[in-house]
Amino acid sequence: MEELLLAVETEKNARFQKPWPKLDKGCKINRLNIFINDSMEKNELSEGEAKSMKKLLLHLCDNGSLNKLGDVDYSDETHRIISIKNLKYDESSKKYSFNLPKKTIKTASKSKSNIDRHFSRSKDINSVKPESVSDKSEVVVK
């Protein structure tokens, strides 16, 4: 029985020692709650303001906006969230807002098929000017 309690205790201590993306959802929510409490003390937030911040952060965690390593600055030594990227605090209204980063879509260049290559070569040959032709039976394309 004592070995089981010791194993549970070591697991409890080791579950936050992973990088942010490797934490499970429950651990992330736990760390977000600690971050909210720290922000509440630091910025002197009321209960209602802290509740709206918690609602915002839990929604962001649920929809996957806080899953990447670059989204959250997480300390491996203290096992706490230092800051959250794109989370802005307005001191006058004492409200938090999150700016969703714009996703850039790269269009992949389409590889040419053999037929496309053939037609593009035939266009190049047809567009050759007569000065580049040295003999009428031979066409030189550079």
C-alpha cells in the first residue's frame, strides 16, 4: 500500500514537468487557473474580471489556440505559465483580449505533367525568332 502511495505521489509531482505541448488537457487547465490567480493578484482584478479572463482562456484552450509551444511561454523549472502570446491586457478597462494570429496559406507549386512539359517546349520552339536559326533544318534553343 505504501508503494502505491509513493508511486501516486511521484506521478503527481512529475505530471507538470513536461513541455507545454506535451501536457494533457487537465494539466493545461490547472496551469491556466494558476496563471489567472497570479494575474488577478498582479493586476488587482475583481472576481468578475477574473471570471471573464478564465472563460476566455478556457475557450482558447478548448478550440486549440493554446496548443503550440510558441503560443504559451511555459517555464520548465517553476512549471508555471510566464506569459501567453497574443493575450493583451487593457489597464483602463481591466479586460483581457486575445488576438488570433492570421494564418498564412502557402500555395504549393504544382508539378508539371509530361503533357504540360511537351506543350511548354513546343511554345518555346514556336516563339524562337528567325535570327537564332542557323540552318533552316536545325533550330537552336537556349
